[in-house]
Amino acid sequence: MSGRPEAPGALVADVRVRRGRFTLDAALHVEPGTVVAVLGPNGAGKSTLLDVLAGLLVPDDGTVRTGDRVLTDVPAGGRATVVRPERRSVGLLGQDPLVFPHLTARENVAFAARARGGGNARSARTEADAWLARVDLGGLADRRPAALSGGQRQRVALARALAARPAALLLDEPFAQLDVRTAAALRDVVRQQVRATGTATVLVTHDAVDALTLADEVLVLVDGTLVERGRPVDVLADPAHPFTAALGGTNLLLGAVADDRSGPVLVTADGLRVPCPPGLVAGTPARLTFAPSAVEVHRAARADVPATGVARWETRVVDLEPGTTGVRVRTSGDVLVDVRPADLAVLDLRVGAPLVLTVPHTQQRLRPLP
């Protein structure tokens, strides 16, 4: 990082990277003072995208800019123009906290303040102390990285990245090494700084909590392609892709609508037939979403006939795992159900046991596939 901080501006990118059979094809637009979270499984291209934005990797074609400043311009078949990483005013905080080993925590952060033109050495150290206090390291300013834990080094690296006040900030799993309480506090620090400075920020994470509490928009990247985008609460509560459904703990069934004697059903590829709300004609490819907590579980021999507007289907237990409020039961068709501890003995849950599931249509959402 060199020179004074850039004026706030949107981070805009539209790039393609081809590596053998893998192709990253991604576009994003991050307004000043906002956070866009990029979610996706391992190997989806998330870190590749950050490397392109930071200038560490030249795309096969595409553009990257902050505000009116072009950072990368690679026309298809043309000559590339790429601003070097240290001159882009783009901060990158990776999963490995790369702090200077020969400098104390204070000197690490002060280096960023000086590099952006933040006054003399004394004022830079004063600013560094303020940042270390914000990340709860005020008493460790004189320690070198070797005397800090991995989580503490990550906090030093975060303080240094924020002290640099870049035009755009890239965060790659910045809270992964931190305990729950510290991570929550640092999300607040990042949010306040991003809003105050108008910094366009991209956050790569595997944690739904990061997306829900910090991001203004979510992009889901799978196999190099953006498969969905939108507000975090909308994407995670009503996912369109199995990865997002698993991350948000939401049931997602893909199939086609069919007519049944009792009403419409969604028929999945593996033959599961789940009653669904009306509204789509038979034969329409669709997705059905509902929360595990919305499902009621009944022993097959004791299940009553449901009231109108309640989906009912027979299934079997596939496996059981600890849940936040009891036990999470996976049933046929990969449908998840949350069962309270008090109901475990009554249901006699075991792998292979037959069950009946019910869920009100008002708790289901049926939408046609694009």
C-alpha cells in the first residue's frame, strides 16, 4: 500500500479466469460503505476472485475498477493493463495473518498508518494504539507476533488492514481463527469502519453468521459461476442452490409439480412426493423450501389425517445429529427435521424407523425454477 487513501468509490469487476477445465466467470458491484459476502464450497473460485481484485492474478479477460480508477483491463485478445498490487489501494486480509515478524503489534499497525500518509512516527504509533484497543489487544502492543496466539495475530492483521484505509477491502475468512465472542466484537469493528470510511468491502466466508450480521448482499459462487445473489436473509432463508440450503440449514427440494388425489405434490428426482401449496401447473420444474423447525414429526402408526392446508408424507430416518435445540433428524430425500429432547423417547427415533412428517403450506414456499 502506498500513497494517501483513495476517495470512496464503488468496486466493480467483471472477470474470467480459465485454468484447465475450471473457469471463473464472475461480476460484482460493491457500493462504497457496503459489504458483499461471497459464499461457496471449497474450490468454487472465491480466493481466485480475491486474487484478481487484489492484482495478484491477471484474468484472461475482464476489468476491475474502484470508482473511476481502472485497476485491471484485459480485453479479449488484447494487451493487459494491470496496476501493481501495492499501488491499487486495495487491502487484502487473507486466512494466514501475514504480520511482520520483526515488528511489534504496535509497529505493524503503525506501518499501515505511515504508508497511507498518516503523519509522523509518533502520530502513527498513537493511531496504532487506538486500533489495538479496538481489537482488544491494548495490553499487547509491545509484543512481537511470535509471542502472540494465532487469533491475536489475526486481530493485529485486521487492525493493520483497517488502519490503511484502502479504497477497497478484501477479507478472506477473517474471523475463522477467533472464538465466538471475539468474532462478534470484530464484526462490529469492521462494520463501523466500513460505514465510516465508505470502503467497498468483499468478504469471503463459510460462516452464515458472518453473512447475516455483516453483509449487505450475498453472492453464492459454485464451480466458478455465480448461482444466486441477494440480501443475506433472503438467500439463506429461501435458497436456490443445495450449497446455500445446507449453509443456512433450510430444506430445499428440487423437482417438478404433479397432480395427486389430495392436491399438488412436488416430485423429486429420487421419487420423493411432498405435498405443496397450489399455484403452479403440473409439469412445472420448481423448488420447495421450508425450515426444519416448521416440520412436525409423528410415529407412522399414530399419525392423524392432517387438516386442510397441511402437507403430510411418509418417510424414514436416515441419520441423527446434535441440533441447537435437541436432535436434527435427516429423513428420506435429505429432508431435515428438528426434534425436541422431550419428544425423542416418544418417537423412538432410530435409523430406518418409519415416520410421518407434516408442515403447514403457509410454512412452505414453492417457486418455479428459472
